[in-house]
Amino acid sequence: MNTWLLILGMALITFAIRYSLFAFPDLRFPPLVRQSLHYVPTAVLSAIVLPGMLIPDGQQWAFNLDNAYLLAGMVTIAIAALTRHLLATIGGGLLVFFVLRGLLGQLPL
């Protein structure tokens, strides 16, 4: 029962936060808040991606040259910085990742 109450509470809070932006269309944020909101996508993406790159097995840090996740992530960041093209970044990152996994003998064949 507690699990269902928790799920219901989270759903209500999420709905209230999102609905408030529609319920009060004249709501204006201060300039500092608006400027801070520009960093939210970068922070969220970093929080999702970095643990997978740095702790690929979910147990220990992997700062070594046989960590295909870390190496491919670094190459992908370089591709994104150089090209500023989303499709090139995704395609190049995936290509580098699978080539590295193949070279390191980590592909599940």
C-alpha cells in the first residue's frame, strides 16, 4: 500500500509542477532563473551519461584504456565540439564505440 501511495504522491507532484506553467501563463521568471534554466539539459544529460562512462559495470571506477565507454565518450565529445552536428555526433560516437568494443574483444558474439 505504501508503494501505491508513493507512486500517487509522485504523480500528483509532477502533475502540479507541470500544470502550474499552464495555469499561470503570465508567470514570469526573474532573469537569473531564466539564465539558470539554460543549463538544465546539460546537467541532466551529464548526470545520465557520466556514470555509464566512468562506472560501466556499476561497481568500480574504470579509468583505464580498456574502457570502451570512456574512450568512445571522449571521442564523441570531440566530434560534437568540432562538428556541432547532432547526427554526426551520434553516428560517430556509435561507430567509435562499436569499433573499440570489437578491438578490445568486448562484443558479445
